[in-house]
Amino acid sequence: MINPKLDKRTIFVIFIFIVLFGVGFFLTEQSLEKSFFILFSLLLWLLIFLLKRDLVLASLLYILIVLPFNITLQVPGSVEIFNTEILLSSPFVSGIYVNYLVPTISILDIGLTLFLLSVTLERGFKFYTNILRDWRNGVLILIVFLILQNIFLNNFLAVLNSVRLVGVILSIYSTITIFKGRYLKYFISALGVIFIVNTVIQGIIGIKQFLGGSSLGLLFLGESQVVSGMQGSSFIELGGQLFLRAYGTFPHPNVLAGYLILSVVIGIILWRENRFISVLLILLSSVSLIFTFSRICILLLFLICAIFILKSLFKGREIFFSFSPLLFLERFTNVFVGGDSGWQDRINLLRSSWEVVKRNWFLGVGIGNYVKAMEDFVPRTKKGILLTQPVHNVLMLILSEIGVIGLMIYIYTFLSLIILNVKRWNYLKILVLLSILIIGSFDHYLFSLPQGLIIFLLFIVIVCMDLESLYENE
């Protein structure tokens, strides 16, 4: 008699090879190196599965491993069905090509698909039907709203982003529910190794970008093509010189900074598990974070580390990360003396977002369509450059894209998630929530980008997991 679990796993492996074949279809259409990296990453997933014999764990570790790499495959702008061309995207705003409006499949979408299917195969469809049937969590209400909104808007980009958002929400519930006890302890240990390796890679790439003033040509890893002083690149002027901010393989230095804050938080979690890995991860993340020049995240770093020290975790030892204070101080004082237009740009985007909301307050413009909806009133920088990017405030972005009803459902969904799952609070969970609120108040990537959504997923999982129970008997 065939073992049912073995049979299900065999079917799943067949599915992986179908995905491999699908990725191979893009080899002649897009970057050959990028497609090979995706193929390699999927083979890595298979290797983890063969070693651990656990589909769910292998899929979640896969997501964590590929998280820093901004690898995407672009969906064709149009398709032809029955001799009729159907437009899937219109990525131009006032004649300017906008990346945010291009539908793409991220390597993280592959990871989410693997994870959700793994959970379904191991736990059955009932696992997710139970989540949807629990009216208290608001997940089903949000899904129904998104379906109705997308039927009304009939926009492919919004559909794709809505599916991604639902996948993230279901993955949060899956991770919180499944990873408990010894399973959770093993997962936390694996987190430390993965984040140390990725932080070292991102730190080396980011520092070399800063020192060299340009990207390193690592397109197959998802590195952005940037040059200090070039329009569209994020750079700063300090001491009369231009410096390229560290990107790593993220689409923007601020996203790398958010990842490094997450890395610091994981380092603190590992303090009781392995102090060497904990200290090393915090040190590496802190040094790398400086070169992103993300003021919000650097302030968060000081806040988190200050409270960490006050909790006597270092037991009197001196704090061990330092940097040149003069350049750093200039980066912050520029805000107040007018040498940096970043804050004014954010304010202008915020003003434009109110215009988008006023015109689309009920249903919103669809997830991912904010920049298109802002076409008639795109703000400009001091140099007259159009700011074709989402508003740097998550709440305003959500309000613009899914309307007031969608925003209320979204907030309710995550508030109920936290209320139903947090058994006890501690300083770290409060700091993580504060980090989400602060980053979300000054940037958009926690909602608008695949990597940002996964960073948000991990932040929420940290808040909801009962980590204290791991050490109660020690």
C-alpha cells in the first residue's frame, strides 16, 4: 500500500519540476543569469527537503534564504487571446516609465507558493478553511473585499498584488500556528545562521557600493543599477562629496535598512540561545546599517540597542559598534538646514495622496496602482524631477489603494491577529510593533514591495509567537 504522505510529497516534487520548466520558459526572454539563480534556489529547496524531510520547514527556510535578493520576472505587457490583445500593464506616468506599475513575479512569490502548498499537503485544506471560517480574524472578509474590488476595477496589476497580499497573510497564520515548541526552537536557531550569512553578503555588497559609488553589476542577484549622482539613484551629499547609499541586493537602501533592523531583532531573540551568534549578528547588522544612511532605521537601532543594554543583556560590557560621527551628524542636520529635500518630498507625496484618496475613497485605486492614480498631480523635487513613487506612509498608501472600507478591514485583520495570538508582552515585542509603526510612517515598502511584505510578515510573527515558553524550564 502506498504511503499517503510519501505520495503527497511525490506529487509536490513533480510540481517543483513543473515550476522549473516554467522558469525555463523565461530563459530566452529575460536575464539568463537571473533565471539560473532561480533554478539554483529551487534545487536548494529540494536539498533542504531531502535533508530534513519536512516540506513546511524547507519552504519557510527557502523564503528566508532568498529574501534579500530582489529577483523578479516581468510579466508580458499584453497577451493575445483568440486574436484579441489584452493589455496587462500600462507602466507610464506623464511619459515616464515607472517600475512600480510593471507586474512582476518575484522569487519570493515562488517561495510563498511553495510554503502555502506545503502546509496544505501536510495539514490538509481544512487547515486554511478553519482560518477562513473563524470570523474573528477578518481574513475571509478581507479576501471577499479584495475579490469585489478587483472585479470592479478589472486591473491585472491589482489582482496580482492582491493575491500576493493574501498569500502573506495566510503565511503569517501558518507560521504562528505550526512553529511551536521544539519546532520553534530549531527554527530560531536556523534563523541565526541564515541571517548571519545574508547580512555578511549584504554588508559586503553595500559597503563596496558606498566606496565605489556605483552598483557592482550583480544583476543576477537582483542588484539595482545605480550610480552616485544619477537620477533615480539614492545618494547623499556630505562634505561636498556625493556618496551612494548602500543598496545591497534590495531595490532601495531603506529596504536594506529595514532588513537589518529585523536582523538586529533576531540577534536579540538569539541571546539566550547562542550568545556568540547573537552578538555577531547584532554587530554585523549595525555596521552595515550605517552605510544605508537611513535616518529612521539608525534611530531605531539606537533605541533598540539602548533598551537592550538597559535590560542588562550585555552585563556592563561596552557597546561595540562605532562609526565616524561627523558624516553621520551631517546626514541628520541636513534635515533641519535644508540640505536634504527628502522630508519635503515626503510631505509633497503625502499631499498628493489626499487627492488620490478624495477621488477614490470608497474602493481605492487597486493595490499597486497608486502612482498611476497620481498622474494628474505628481509632485516634483526641488530640482523639478517628478516623484513617480508611492506615498511614504503605509496607512495613506493602503487608504489610497483599497479605500476606507479596505483600510478598516486590513487594520481589523492584523489587530485581531495580534490580540488572538499574543499571550504575554515583553519589551522586544513592543519595540517590534514600534518599529513597524515608525517605518510605516515614513516609508511604503512594508506594503508595496514583495521584500517589504516578507519583512512585515516576520515582524508580525515575532510579535505573535510565544518565544518565552522556549526557556521556561531552563
